[in-house]
Amino acid sequence: MKKIIINGASGKMGKLACEIIPQQEDLILAGKAGRNDNLAKIIQSSHADIVVDLTRADCVFQNALNIIENNAHPVIGSSGLTQDQIRQLTQLCEVKNLGGIIVPNFSIAAVLMMQFAEKAAQYLEDVEIIEAHHAQKIDAPSGTALKSAELIAAARKKVQTPIDEMESIPGARGGKHHGIAIHSLRMAGFLAEQRIVLGNLGETLTITHTNIDRIAYMPGLLLACRKVSELNGLVYGLEYIMD
Ligand SMILES: NC(=O)c1ccc[n+]([C@@H]2O[C@H](COP(=O)([O-])OP(=O)(O)OC[C@H]3O[C@@H](n4cnc5c(N)ncnc54)[C@H](OP(=O)(O)O)[C@@H]3O)[C@@H](O)[C@H]2O)c1
């Protein structure tokens, strides 16, 4: 039986995780934490094995350090970690010999979207990403968009020849990550959606993932809780534990 703490327990994702975990026979909800709690003390007093972080981009790094320093396995669902922060956390997990996972998207279908895009990017030269989220999301672009760009960039065989673009409004062509433009929408009407648009001479391929309910994240979150203690160090992406 694995003991789990949810950090960010009163948030939208946190509340759902706190409902779902007690319904599992092999997992125990050992504690809930929020902005005004001392996470280290809660980890120590509950002897938790795992902390799932579902907080915010502006505190996730500090939370992750705290979790690892207190020898609990981190399952980081919050978005907003920078590449440098991920490197630091990876090193710390290595030193502590602790398994952990950062999951930019707990949705199984979203992971499949990224894998399909990786395959398509081997054949279609031009790629851009359009992601859309609810208006309360503070960070942009989404962790999923960043991860998608990284996977696609690594899979591409040819890169489009850059031309000298002229933006009359800065940002009109999106923000670039690993050479791939990402366009972020934040508005009512969306929960989470991502379109990966690939272009070739005379044709386009659009791969779209649409999330209409946060329940879609729960199977991946439970999977991460079940597998994280078996991991060797810190991994980035649900695909590491899906097969
Ligand atoms: N990986 C995925 O698949 C996935 C899916 C959806 C969302 N997310 C990410 O998960 C995070 C949570 O999303 P959400 O929609 O649940 O957001 P939310 O409703 O705003 O919840 C965030 C929660 O974190 C709490 N919090 C803020 N600062 C904290 C701190 N320093 N320590 C502990 N708790 C703190 C907030 O408390 P207050 O209310 O007091 O501020 C709130 O309860 C976001 O980063 C989001 O981007 C990831």
C-alpha cells in the first residue's frame, strides 16, 4: 500500500485526486497540503511514500525540492518548471537515489498525440503547435506544448529553411522552442486542447487532442503513483511508464 500526499489539495486537480485515490485498493491518501501548510512536516508525520504536486508554476520548483529533500517520491503534475530547474531536480534525485516523475500531461490520449506527431514529423517538414487552455492558467506555453516541441524536434529529419520574417506585432509568429513555433490561447470555452499542425508540399496533417473533463487526467495520475517508486531517478513524461 502506497501512502500519498496531495499538494494543492484544494485546487481543481487536487480535489479530484483526493476523491479518486481513496477509491483505490492499493493506494492510501495519507495527507492533503496547501499553500499555508508545512509540506515537510506533513511528509514526515504521515511517513508518505509519494507526493503528487498539483499547485502552481510559481511554487512547483520549491515544492519539488522539498519533496525530494524529505525522501518522498515526487509526482510533479504542476506545469511551469524550466529546463534548468528540471536538470537540478534530476541531479538531486540521482544523489538521493530516488525515483520521481514529472508529467506535463497525465492524459493517455495526449501522450498518444505526441507520439503520433513524432512519427509524422519524420515525413512532414513544417510543424507548429497551437494550444488552448482555460483563462485561469497562469503559465504559457503549456508543459505539453513544450514537451511536444522537444519530441518533434528530436524526431525531425529535415528542418524548414528559415526565411527572414518580419513581425509587425511582436509575438505574431508565436514563441519558438527547439525551433518550433508555439501559439497559446487562454480563454473561456476551453479546458485544454492542443493541435499539432504539420505541413508538406500541397498537404497538411492536423493532430488534435481535446480534453473536456479533468477526469481524463486521473488514470495517468494513478499510474504515476503506482510506478514512481520503481523508477530509477527522475523521468519526464508519462510515456516512460505507459508500456
Ligand atoms: N499534468 C497534467 O496533466 C495537468 C493537468 C491539469 C493541470 N495541470 C497543472 O496542475 C496545476 C494545478 O492545476 P489546477 O487547475 O488544479 O489549479 P488550481 O485550481 O489553481 O489549484 C492550485 C492549488 O494549488 C494551491 N497552491 C498555490 N500555491 C501553493 C503552494 N505554495 N503550496 C501548496 N499549494 C499551493 C492553490 O491554493 P490557493 O487556492 O490558496 O491559491 C490551489 O489550491 C497547474 O500547474 C496546472 O497547470 C497539470
